[in-house]
Amino acid sequence: MLRGLALLMIIAACGMYGLLMAQRYVQRPKQLRAFHQALEGLTTEISYGGTPLPQALQSACIGVEEKVAEFFSLTAGEIATGQPASQAWLESANKVRSDLCLNNEDWQVIISLASGLGTTDKIEEKKKLQLCSMRLLAQEESALTQGTKLAKMWSYMGFLAGATIALIIL
């Protein structure tokens, strides 16, 4: 009886791990979309509103996913304390990186925006933001195609791995 309960717990634990990993693949395109929306808002604020960067970052995070909004809010806070925008962007990325479901390629796109952020005129800022936004859209498309396949795989593999371990123990 106790052995059967232990085997069920192994299967459940492996299954839950698989479901957690599957959830990360489902969340990735949503977070990429949120970054894209925030960058579009930031572009609008800077190029058409003439808003200073800290306020533009705060405005850009309104209405986007909570963890992505935290990134923009942290960046705005760091800039408001007198830190250069590029350094604030990188530090904020490092702080929220573990909370988001983005992969290294996604972070490379996001971090690439840091170089020269806040040091160029409106036109150059707009170009850089639009380029980053387009690259994030491309990442989102690949995440959507890969994500559904990999999410299914992880959800099945978790339970199958647990069942395999249970069979080996028997």
C-alpha cells in the first residue's frame, strides 16, 4: 500500500513538472507579445508625445502583462535615480529574467536595445525601437509554432517519465 502511494507520488511529481514546463512554452509567445506592445507604446510616447524616457517607460507598461510591465517600471525607476538608460535597461533585464519565460534569443533581442538607449534623437530612437519590435514579432511567430508542439510533448513526457520510473522501481 505504502509502495503504491509512493509510486503514485512519483508519477504525479513528474507529471506536474512536465505541466510546469509546458506552461512556460505557452507563456513565452504571450510575453513576447507584451514586450512588443510595450515597445510600440514606448515608440509612440517618445516620437509623437516627446515624453522623457522615464515617463515614457512608465506609460508603456500600462495595460501589458504584469511581469513585462515590471521590467519597464524597474527601468524607469533606475533612470529616475540618475542611472544611464542603457545600464538601467540591462540591470532590469537581469532582475526580471528568471521571472519571465523567454529564452536566450529573446533576451538577446531585448538586450540589444540597451546600447545607446536614451542618447540619440527621436528619429534614431524610433528606428531602434521599431527594429527591436519587429525582431520580437519574429521571435513570437517562432515561439507560437514551436510552443504548441513542445507544450504537448512536455505535458505527456512528464507523466510518461513518472510512469517509467515507477515501472523501474517495481
